[in-house]
Amino acid sequence: MTLKPDDRWHWYYDEKQDRLMLDLTEGLHFRSRFSKKMLTPDAFESQQFCVDDAAGFFNFEERCRDADFSHQQRAELVLNALVAGRFLKPLMPKSWHFTACHAGCVPEAGQLVEALLSQTREPVRFLVVEAGSNATLCVLAQTSLVLAGKTLLLGEAIKIMNDRLRPYEPVGELCFDQVV
């Protein structure tokens, strides 16, 4: 099933689940990755899914369409990215987990990017939510990632310095500069 934004969708905070939710109508509810402590005060007021939400939805969805996600994974990634961009408290960069690239990149919202883990040089894929001049808010665009003993799941947010990010290329085509 492919999701299409609807004027009946609305955001609400569910106290029992301690998560921001999106009522998709007809008994369908999306449960975000973000708990109360991570959310801005406006996340606790019921709000309609607005035109800006729909524009973000289509941008994220279109940019992720060619990646190897199931419909469910893509929907989860896109909706968590919307929550992160609209309702998440500011995050501090956690760039020490990743290796600096010589060039880095100037990311844009909706772009798939990668960073190399400092310890293993394993590439990790992210979806750009909000690009800043020095650091970028991203959500994890793969099933999971273990950082410093904590597991991040698909759609969880992290802020990374731009000098750690490279445009995502399918496996076998990514070429990071060697850092000596």
C-alpha cells in the first residue's frame, strides 16, 4: 500500500505510547521514533497535516523511491523525517562516530547521503532532513546501526557535520577519499 497525504491526516501525541503519532484515518496510525523528551512543545497539540508537511512528504518520498526500501520501510523513513524536521528539539552533532572526508558535501533536504564509521570504515546511509551550512540533521536510512553500544533504528535522527557526508551511491560505486 502506497501512502498519499490526505487533508484528514493529523498529528497528535499519545501519552500511553510516549510517541508523536500521525492519524492516517480509517484506523491507521503511524507511531514515530520520537519520545516526549525529544519533542518541541508544539508537538503536544493536535495539528492537521499541513501543505508544508505534504510538500516534505513528496520530496522525501520521491528522493527515496529508487533506493532499496520496501513500501513500509520507505513510509516509515519518510514520516519519521517529517517528524524530525517539524517537531524535534535541536540536536548536537555526533560526528566523532564518522570519518571526515576531504571534500564532504553540501547536502539538500531529501538527499540520501553516506558517512563512514570511524572504527570500521563501514558506510552508513542517511536521509537528509535539514541541511545546515556546517552540520545536517539526518535520519538513519537503513535497518539499524550500533553506535557506542546504542542501536539506532530506521528513521532515528542524528546530526552530522557536513565534512563527514558524501552523496549516496549504490554499493560498489561509493569512493571515499583516503584519510591519512
